[in-house]
Amino acid sequence: MLVTQTRIEPRFYTSFTPMNYTAVCFFTETIEALERKCAVTIKSLPARHYCLVRPAVIEVERENLGYVVSHPDTGVFAYDENLTSALDKFYAAFIEEYEFLKDNANQLSPSLKHDLETFENVICAC
């Protein structure tokens, strides 16, 4: 399996995410060239009320008919046949999982409390 690492910076908003299509095209070219997987460092989140504590690495993997976008530390992932849609779904799932854990912090099992701590090392309110 071939892996590369690259960095992108969001420049403008498109639909739900502030991803720029240049970055998405770069993802596509990188993944198509590798035909497998790459690690991408992101510096911000699409949700205006959340920020990353520090840049985070997500993995973008090309499957036979689509793309899997995942964050290895939190286990959040999303799949779609279209790379832009997979990224949109990933960001939505990432924020949704964090909000769920945060909103239910008093009722979490020890394992889920650990998951919340993992998220809090990655994301915070702006």
C-alpha cells in the first residue's frame, strides 16, 4: 500500500464545508495516482463554531467505487462514490459525534468518556 502525506488549506465555502475544490481535485489526483490511500493534514473545520486544537491528519482512501475519509484517532469515517460528498459526510459525522459525546458527557460509559477526551484533544469551541 502506497501512502503519501500532503497539506491543504481551505480557501472558500462550498455547500456544507469550507473545502476548496482545488484541494479536492488535489486529493483526487493524489489518490488516483496512488490508487490507494493518502494522509492529509487539515487546519480547520467547516463548522464555524468549532476549531481544531492543532492540525489534524485525516486519511483518504480510494475504494473500488468510491472514497473513504477517516480520522484514525477518533474512528470517525464516511464513504461516498464522490470524493467531495465523502468529505462533506465526514465533516458532518465528525461534528455530530463530538456534539453527541459532549451533550451526553454526564451519562457516558468510561469507554465513551475516553472517546470524548480524544475528541477534546482535537476539537474545541471557537
